[in-house]
Amino acid sequence: MSTSTALADIRLPDDLPPPLPEPAVDELRLEAVMGALADPLRLIIIRKLLLESEAYDHSCGWFGFDRPKSSLTHHFKALREAGLIRQRQYGLERRSRVRLEDLDARFPGLIDLVKAWEPAAPIA
Amino acid sequence: MSTSTALADIRLPDDLPPPLPEPAVDELRLEAVMGALADPLRLIIIRKLLLESEAYDHSCGWFGFDRPKSSLTHHFKALREAGLIRQRQYGLERRSRVRLEDLDARFPGLIDLVKAWEPAAPIA
DNA sequence: ATCATAGTTCGATAAAACTCGTACATATCA
DNA sequence: TGATATGTACGAGTTTTATCGAACTATGAT
């Protein structure tokens, strides 16, 4: 769980770009999270991040959705503002990851529901 | 878990009024369930049924919401059509219960999320 | 029969949310 | 410097959802 010393709990900037604005853990609201997951495309996004991302964050394009860019921006923003994903700017790309620890802390079991979900129909 | 004989597993009509139209277990959709739970009032309904109902089904009025009746009809219907509650007509009243077994079977862990939820503000 | 009760249905309005085109901003690379 | 790639911001059109009043239905009691 922790590294060798207690001081290791002080996280250094870690060289990562800072996350885009997002709700803090204690600001996460179940109703907002549910609302964000009420959309099939957004469920696909989260599920794909959970099942197929190998420890890397992924840009919008990685998902391969055949949708206008402005639509994708809309959905990724919805996920970020509900607290489901964290986004960081890497040069041109804005990469996303699921806020696993935060979600597990506030809503244990939620992530498993998304993992187990099967889309009704391929949505692209 | 079971009663004395195997034949007891054949459930007799049980003298209950038939449930209003509802999706079958295998028709339950996570996105629909999430959508139904994205509303604070509907979360309150489910949570109150989970925590305060002593093995009885409860009518609309039992909840004590200060809202027009047509609004309550709307929300109870939304919950029923998403598969979260089962409703039966008892004379004048239409009593509701959470579809616990069905939800546990399809979305294990979901109910616990609602149980643990705390409303941001009293909604009435 | 009359009356009150519990809830529905309909219709209108208003507020959100989704979808997408266009224009824009910025980083990377030749 | 200019071209390209990733993604945002804004705005319009469309759809969905919420809210609520008013009229209605059906049950149960007096």
C-alpha cells in the first residue's frame, strides 16, 4: 500500500501535467455519477478505459469513435465534471483515465457494474 | 433458504394483485437504471424503501413528499419502467417495493450504493 | 347515491441534454 | 513560416425530461 517511509506519502509533482478542473473526492455526487453513466457512449468510454487501457491514459482519438469532435468533447467533459475521469493535457492530446481510487473510495462496487456491462448494440 | 419440500419452489399466485407492467429481469438495462437514479427525488424514494420499509410495500403517500400528485406519478413510473420498483394495486393505493432480487441478480452492488447515499440537501 | 381518497392522464411550459457544424486555439513538425 | 493534428468554444436545432394544473377514474366508506 505504501512505500518505504512515511514521508513517501508526500506526493511530488511527479512530472505529470496537472489535471484539468475536476470535483474533489468529497465533492463526488452519486446522482451526478449516475447521470453521467446513463449514456451508452459514456458507458462505453469508461468500460473501454477499464478493460483495455494498459496503465496508460488515452486520448480521445484512441477510442475510435465515428462522431464529430465537438460531440466527443461534450461527453468527455460530462465524464470529467461528474468525476469519473481525470484528464491531463499532453501536448496536443488530452488524455483520460478513470478515477479508480476516488470512485472506489466513494462508491465501492460502482466500477464493477460498468465492467460487467454489455452494450445493447454496437454504438460506434 | 428454502421451505420444507422442493415443490414449495412452485410459487402460487400468492393472492397478491398482479404487478403493473415492468421490464423482465433479462430486459433490465444498466443505462436505464442509472438514468432513473440520476434524480435526487428518485434516489430518496429507493433509499427510503430500502431503509425504512418493514417488509411492507408502500403507497405514494407514505413517503410524505410535498409535491403535486402528477409529479409523483411521473417519478414512480420512471422507476418502474427502469425496473427499479415493482408496483401493485391494492384497492385505491398503488404500493411499491424495490425489486431487490432482480437488481441483485443483474447489478450486484447497485443497491448498496443507494443505501450508502446521503442526500446533499433535504429535498422534501 | 354521495362523497372523499389515491392516483392517472393529458396538455402546456420550461429546463436540460444531445448532436453537430463552424470557427478558433495551440502544439508539433517539416 | 506554414501545414497538420488534437481538441475547445460557441451557437443552433432537436429531443428528452421535469414540473405542475386540471380534469378524470376508480375504490371504499357513510
